Amino acid sequence: MPNYKLLATEYFGDKYWQRYTNYRFAAQDVVAPITLHELHRASLCLPLAFIQHGDGIRLAAVMGFQPGKNLLLDAQHQWRVDYIPACYRSYPFSMTTLPDGRSGVAVDVDSGLITEKNGTPLLDEQGKPTEDVSAVIRFLDQLESGRRVTNKACSVLQQHNLLVPWDLKVELVSGTLQIKGLLRVDEQRLNQLSAESLKQVQSNNGLMLAYCHLLSLQHVNLLRELAKTTPVSEDVKGLFEGQDDTLKFNF
């Protein structure tokens, strides 16, 4: 479980950062947030779905069907597909919301990548982020901006009643599993939109999002094949329902 602390001199003034060499830290994730900035590449490799999160809808890549089992990582914790969600490329750094509502940068102190010596200094002598860390912060800012635009696009799809429950069934060694909590675009409803509604959806990036999502659904077959040899570890009926810890932090 990640343990994030705000990037500040008090804790990180004398700490160093080592870059990850594998994606073990993503091994227990079954969904990952996706933004419009990465939509085209992600849709060519990953099945994308919509998830109710709090009072809004979020776009996510689906990476598994059982809690704690990311099917897209191999035995060496490397990705099996050609696209890695952007949210993982800044690890162990992430954006967090401060008590006053502003955004701040946090670091997972249990990542094994923060050390007392060896690596890249996190902060300089004035307590400011070093050049390498500043580059990561700029990347995080871009991600945050992308998420806001993406969330708006998701909202317009919801407002036009284009999202419906995704009736997804998966064959496991122990039998058939029905996945609950995922949403998909109803293509028939999309095709029946009035010209005015279609324009509203298109002007908020919803049309591009809808078609890339529909294109991506073919990739669930890869997950099905990978899942066939995986025994069910526990009841996964409500896996995507509600707000799990991964969604709370990443979104």
C-alpha cells in the first residue's frame, strides 16, 4: 500500500531518488486512470471503460478482474503490451490535494526508491526541487490538466445518457465470472443523437472519447485469455463498484 508524504524539506531535504526498473508497484492495480492526452495510444493496446467515482465519471484502463491482480504485468513485472498508462511513469511521485484546496507533490516513501544516499537528490540546498524532480513535476502538472479535460468529456457523455452498464463476462478456471461496476458507451444511442446534441458532445471531446473507447473494447479479449489460467482469489462481484483506494488516489 502506498504511503505518500508531501515533498518538503522537513522529510526529504537529505533524501535521494532512484528510478524504478520494473512495475511491481502496479501489480495490485486492476484499473488505471487514462487522460485524453494519451487516449489514442492507450486505445490501441488497452481496454478502456468508464467508472463511477464519487459524483462523477472517470475514464480508466482495465487491467484485471480480480482484486490485487494486474494481468498486464508478466512474471518480471514488466508490461505485456506496448503502452504504459501515464500515471505510472511518474512513480514514486504523484499529485495530491492540500487542505487549502491547492495541489501539491507527494512521494511514496514506502516505494523503496527513496534513499539516504545514492541516486538523484530530491531537493537542492535551498529546499527547492532539483532539475530532474522539476521535470517530473511538470509532467504531473500536464497529467492533472489532462484529467480535468477528460473528466469534462466523461461528464458530457453521461449528461447525454450515452453510458450504460457493461455486461462483461469472463471465463476463469473455476467458472464464469460476471464483472459489475464498469460502464461503456451505447453505440446505438450515440448514433441516434440529434445534430444539436452531437455538436455538444463533439465540442467537449466526447465524440473522440466515445469512438476511441469503442475501438479499445477489442483488447478485453487479451485479458480474458490471461485470466483463464488465474484462479478466483475472492468474491469480485463489486470489484469496480464504489471507491477503492487505488481510484481515490489516482483519480
